[in-house]
Amino acid sequence: QVQLVESGGGLVQAGGSLRLSCAASGRTFSSYAVGWFRQAPGKEREFVAAISWGAGSTYYADPVKGRFTISRDNAKNTVWLQMNSLKPEDTAVYYCAASSSDVPTRVRLSNYWGQGTQVTVSS
């Protein structure tokens, strides 16, 4: 089992950057693929980015390609989401998710979730 804690959210102007962190507990973090999702008010939770167990593969939703970068350091039990060129439509609560059996590119593929961190992009 793994516990996830997100941090790094905040308020930023359009065009700015933020780096989200997802810190995981447990000594087997490398056994989990990790994804980032987001949920805006009144909308369903949607996939943002994911990274495979050994960081050999990364996946991005079309709206964030070229602007967001996901990375991980298994020695530090941490996954990051670097968000550049932020837009007001990126405003949402961002969640970190993990799975030991699938790369979590969909909500139903994610077994473990963090509590979320708010990202607000002002225009």
C-alpha cells in the first residue's frame, strides 16, 4: 500500500509556472506507476499526465502537451509535475494517483489517491 501527499499548488498569473510534488510513503514506490489528474468545479476528474514505474514512459493529455512535464525520483519517493505557460483553464484541484498494475491514465486505473492541491490561474 502507498500513501500520497501533494503539495506545491497556489495562485499564479496566466503564463506563469508551478511545480507540484507528490510524496509517497513506503519502500516500494518504484513498484507504482503514478499519474496526475485534475478536477475543476462542476466537472469530472480528468487525466493530466502519468509516468511509468521506472520513468521510461510518460503520457500527457492533449491540453497540457508541451507545457507540463512529469518526472520522478524513486530514491526520493517523489513525483513532480512541472507546469509552464499556465492558463486560466488549468485552474483545478490536482490529484496524484498511483497504481501497481497499470499506468494510471484513467481514474478507474488508479488505486491510491492523494488529498489534492489547489491550482488557481488568474487571467
